[in-house]
Amino acid sequence: MSRYFLSKLGQSVLLLFGVLLLVFAMVRVTGDPATLMMSREASPEDMEEFRERMGFNDPLLVQFGRFMSGAVVGDFGDSLHFKTPAMPMVLERLPATLQLAITALFFAVVIGVPLGLVSGFNPGSFIDNIARGLALLGQSVPNFWLALIMILYFAVQLRWFPSFGRDEWKSVIMPAFVLGLPVMGQIVRMTRSSVLEIRGEDFIRTARSKGLERRTIYTRHVFRNVAIPLVSVIGVQFGYMLGGSIYIEAIFAWPGMGQLLEQSIGWRDFPLVQALAVFTAVVVLALNLVTDMAYALIDPRIRYGK
């Protein structure tokens, strides 16, 4: 197990280095980072003063070394817009994004897993048709369109939920539903297909021939094997929710990291963009590492390479 963990940890470190390299190159792809960060109306004197202050006149290797040494301690400089350190601003927005992502994932799992199990146990039934329809709907409806429709109907016309902000508990329901619906559809499809595949395996027929109860077969044999791909899907999708909810947070004016990223790009606040990109990458890599560990605990064959 320790050998498997060290292997996955080494891969995560290499991926993180690659992310840092891409983030460093992100603002230098044009050759002159000052042209991206400064206003077009800035004078040549102001541009030169900005380059000198930010260290862009130094050799590229010196700049990369300074960037890496700062990244190790979470120092990406000061926000150009807010004039304060960038990383504390990212951490300040983290609770809102976590609340939205956890609520959306809870909705997706609580609805998706039971619906997929029942659908897989009863193929061709009425509930199976409903489950497949919901899964198709969840993965085909554009999130931004659904968000606007829900705001128009549930917030403006019915006034059941607030249309924006994070003021009360009801404010998280609509953005969490919109963010979690595609994940719910994927979980339903994954769970259903896994159950249908496992039901035909030899060890399931053997368990039935031994006279085991249906509930015992499903809970002890079927669900444990279904959990293997399900854990991977949930882990990957949770990382997507943390890092890919930019437009959902922007539409609902949710004060999380996604909204901050959208604003910082508009402000050309690249120190803040870099801090957000690296922090999100670290969180996603950590989630993937935890998912791999959980995957190995469920299926011992993985950590032994069989």
C-alpha cells in the first residue's frame, strides 16, 4: 500500500510542477507580460516602471526561480486590483465555493446512486425509463441556460428563492441544483451500467445458487463492486465542481473562487489569476490522490498491480 501511495504521490508532484510551469508561461506567452496587465492607455514610462517593479526585466530563469520559490510558500504577489496579497483573497473565497460544491455533490449522490441502483436492478421498468430520462436530461441541458430559466421562473415569478448572492440557506439551492444536475446524470448512468454488468457475473450466480437472500447479494456483492467506479466518478466530479463552476457563480453572483476568477480575468489581475489557478490545481490533485487511495482500499488488486 505504501509503495502504491508513493507512486501516486510522485505522479501528483510531477503534475503540480507541470501546472506551475504552465501558469508561469501563461502571462509570458505574448513575450511581454506588462502588455497584458497594464491598460492600453498606459504611457511607455509607466510600462517600463511596471516591468521593473514586477521583475519582468530580469532573465527568464531568474523570474521562474522567483516564481517557484514564492509558489512553494503560497506567495504569488499582490493583487493588481485590490493591492493586497493574492492567496489570502483566494482562501477567503474558498468557504463559499466549498459550500456550493458540497451541496451540489450531496444532491447528485443522494439522488443519483439510489436511482441508478434501482434502475439497474429493474431494467426495462417504469422507474428505469425515468432514471434514463433524467440521466439524459442532466447531461444534455446546458447549465447556463438552465440557470437563467430557474432564475426567471423560481426567483422572479414565484419568488421562492433569491436570484443571487449568499445571504440565506435558500440562496444555495438553485446554484447547487444547476451545478449538480450533470453530475447526477453521470452517476445514474455509471451506477446503472455497473449494476447491469455485475448482475451477470459468475460470482453473483454462485451466490444465488447458494441460496443467499437478494438483499445480501446486492449489499455485499453488487454494491461493493459498483462502488469502485463510483468513487472515481465522485472524486473527479467534485474536483470539477471546485474548479469549473465559474459561470454558475457568475450567473448567481455567488461570492466564491469562480466568481473571483471571472472578475480577475476581466481586471487583468494576473497575480490573482495565478494564485487561483495554482490553488485549484493543488485541490484537484489532492482530491485525485484521495480518490486513488479510496479506490485501492475498495479493490486490493489495484494496489498490488493485479
